[in-house]
Amino acid sequence: MAYVRGRVRASVDALEHLVGGLGTATLALGALLWAAIVAVTCLVGVGLLAAPGALRAVRWVSDRERTRLSRWGEPIPTPGPVPAGLRTATRDPFVRRELGWVALYSLVGLVTGLVGIALPLYAVQDGTFPLWYRLVPPDAAPGIVWWRIDGLSDALWVGVLGVGCLAAAIWFSPVLARLQAWPGRLLLPPPPGVDLSLRVAELTATRAAALDAHAVELRRIERSLHDGTQNRLVAVNVLLGAARRAVRRNPDRADEILGQAQDAAEQALGELRTVVRGILPPVLDDRGLAGALAGLAGSCVVPCRLEVDVTVRCAASVEATAYFVVAEALTNVVRHSGASQVDVAVRRERGRLLVCIEDDGQGDADETRGSGLTGIRRRVEAYDGRMTLTSPPGGPTRMDVELPCGS
């Protein structure tokens, strides 16, 4: 039974990828036709001015496919802008591979997407046909049915065909999704030799982000200790000095001052614990990531639905990053979104920890407006992770975070 559930879930995921790939394939077909028209008109010199725009259109569609495939599996680096100058651009290895991808994917992506979507549609249509076959003429059988429907027995055979389409959708949808992704996995990664230089540049950028995040964290801890704990300890020291002097002059007053000093010391300890929890929450060690996130969801003012599918513990730094991402995201939801519901989903897949936070608020979240999103991105990129934010005006707002956590 668990195997069947796994197959059904894999087919549903594959159907989602097929639908997304069909949209990209449609864009790729448009880019291919535009590039072909420009190439033909270039023979007479008319299309030379439109050629850079056509190459940029191909790059835009290719980048959309890179982003889509990166959400599903191994990330594909995104190249820089198309080189200036038509001759330089046509010699660029990325541009050549993208032109080949557009030509191949326009066919493969469309065919696999249409077949992958048609199978579940036929399954629903033919599977339910015995319930409504009387509403259509005998010669108007649905889908790919080629025989005349003269009664219930013929309609039941259509239902059997629908069950077959359902079985085919469950078994072959993942295969179709992999086939649809094959052109992109083959042609959109950097050419041999270029991948290393891109990786070095990416690691240099993430190292700088890690150093920035580390410096910001140190400044936060320093401010917390200086403005809070240190002031409390200074107050304790002053009160103890006053109590020491009062012991000789007014013992009753000394007892009152010692009580104030004790209160200040307790406040200092509380603030010190808060700083320590900000460095690495002890709840992660005590209850694990699922338990820690359950505590965040339970204390959130906005109703929060939590789904955690992580059977194996990740590295402590990865769990701490995921915890802080969710904590900061929920804080943003409460303060800025006006949402009535927020969903948090965490799962481990192909050596990566995937965190998704989605709310039904007003949307229009902007990293440049000081809402904490920049800090989340820096913390994620410091661990060589990825963060994608989708927040159109009117909502919903969705944040997807990927963190490498080993195989």
C-alpha cells in the first residue's frame, strides 16, 4: 500500500513538472519561431537589428527553464547577459547551446507535456463515462473511443479504458517528466571548462555573503550584550556597592537594595539566555527541527499549518538556518502581510532541505524595504543555499528556500 501511495505521489509531482514544462515549451516554441524569422531576414540584412533581441528572448526562456529544473533537482547556474555584438554573441558557447535547446525542447517539451496532461484527463473523462453516457449520442463517444456506444456494456468498456489511462498516468508520468527535462539537463548547464569558473565565482560570492552575515551576527550579539546585559550588570554592581555602604548605616535599607540587585541580576540572566538562544536555539538539540518548528508554529499569532517530512537529522548549522528562516518569515507574516493563514512545509529531498512558507496576505513583499528578507537571503546564501520569493500585489506570498544537507 505504501508503494502505491508513493507511486501516486510521484505521478502527481511529475504532473506538476509536466504542466510547468509545457508552459516553458510554449515559450520556447515562440522564441524559436522568432529566432527563425530573424535568421531568415538576416540573409537580406533586414533582421540584423532584431537579432540581439531574439537572442535575449532565447536567453530569457532558457533561464526560466534553468530555474524550473533547479527547483526539481541539481541547480543549473545562470549565465550572465548575452554578449554585445552579433558576431560575439553567436560565438558564445551558452548562446549556441541555448539555440540548440530551443529547437529540441520545442518538440520534446510540447509532446511530453501534452501527453502527460492528456492521460489524467482521459482517465477522468473515460472513467466516469458510464455515469453520463446517456447524455450524449451513440456516435459521440469521448476521447479516443472508436466504437459505437449502444448501451451500458459498451459504456463500461469505455470506463475500463479510463482505468487504463489512469494506470498509464501513474506509471508513465515520472518517465515523461524526466524525458521532458532531458534537453535542459543536456544543453543548459555550462559547457565543459566554463562550469568551474562559474562555480568559483559563485563560491566567491557566497563566501562574501557568509562573511557579511557573520559580521552582521556579531554586531547583533555585541549590541544585545552592550545595550542589555552589560547595563544590567553595571546596575547590579552599583546596587551592591550601595548595599555594602548601607549595611553600616541603615541595615533595613541594605536589604531593599539587595533585593533590587537580585532583580537586576535575574533580568541580566534572562537577557543573556535570549542572546544565547539567538546564536543556536537549545530547542533544536532538545526536540529536533520538527519539534522546534512546531513551537514556532504554535506561538504564531496567525494560524499556522506545519508539515515536516524530515526523517534524518541534518547538520546543526543547516537546522539552525532553517529554524531562523521560518522564525523570521513568520515574524514578517505577523507584522506586514495581514494574512489569515500561513503554511510551512519542510522536507528533505535529494540531499537538500526544502523549506516553503506561504501566506494568503496582501503580498507585494520587497527585500529593499527592510522587512528582514535581505537577512534571510544572506543567511541562506552563506550556506550555499537558494531563496526564491514570489509576492505579487494582492498575494499570496511564497518563499522557497533550499539548503544543502548532504545525501
